[in-house]
Amino acid sequence: MVSGKEFGSGKTSQQGKRNANCSFCRKNYREVGPLVEGPEDVYICGECIELCQSILDQERRRRGASKKLFNRVPTPREIVR
């Protein structure tokens, strides 16, 4: 895992990290390997990261390239006007 805390103590601990579960699929460290820790003891595994990336990619394809806000990035002077 990238980082971890012992639940309730605020101390970093390997044992606390190894007892963590993915907050999305609820699988533990032994089932899915390293977990990425977010704020407030939220964890995500590599499998769920890949699934989330796939969902985001599908949404981008669904929206298509026509949904761009700008055809080109305006210069700072154009933004100030």
C-alpha cells in the first residue's frame, strides 16, 4: 500500500494497512494486493482503479469530441478582454 494508518489511532502501521479493505469492492489486501489510501481511511485496489478508468473512458467516448469547450486555448490577453 502507498500509505496507511492503524484504524482509530492515527499511527502508521504495516499491520493496519494489511487489514484494510478496498472501499469499493470490499476485497482485502491479501486478495487484491496493494491498495491506494485516500483521505479518511478510504482505500482503492488496482482492479477498481481499472474499472473506474474504463467507466470514465466510456463516458468520454459517449460524449464525443464535439463537446470541447474551446477549439483552441485562448491567450491570456483574450481571456482578460
